[in-house]
Amino acid sequence: METQPVQFPLDFKQCPTCGSESRMAKEVLESEHAKGKAKLALNAFLFQHQSLIANPDMKFLSAPVIMSFFDACTDCGTMYCIHAEVQTAVPGMKNKGQAPPLTLN
């Protein structure tokens, strides 16, 4: 059987363990919004990880970088990836701290 290539970005809306859509960072952000302390347009995630898929000592013209965002299920506690994407890094590029446009839906 032939498998299809993975298409990025990947978005996961449900906990892989229990199927819940309730996430800790999302719940905290919604709570802060209800108090008037945060805008819902903010991104809600616990951890961002960037991995360069190349030896950092190598001289390269460009290299793919994996960016993964994680959150925790508030029903069962499972930590899981909610968003993953691949970007291209070039020498001298600095991370501008931009996160993907995650929504609270």
C-alpha cells in the first residue's frame, strides 16, 4: 500500500489519548480573556520547539526547520503536539518570535 506524503502544517484539535478538545493553555487564555486581561487573538500553547534538520556546524545555503507547538489535555493530562510546521532557515536568519496563527476553536 502506498502512503501519501505528510502535508505541513499539521494541526491536531483533539487529544490523541481521550479525544477531548479541552487544552490547558487554551483554557487559561479564555479565563484571562473573561477577566479582560487578554485578547482571544493571542496564541495559546505551552511549548515551542525548533529543530534544525542539519548539522549546525555545516555551512548551508538553507535548511528545513521543524517548529512544534504543544499543549496538555485538561481531561487526562496528556501532553501532545497541537501544531507542527516546516520553515526554511538561511544563514544569518534570526527567529522573529512569530508563532503560527493558532485559533481557540
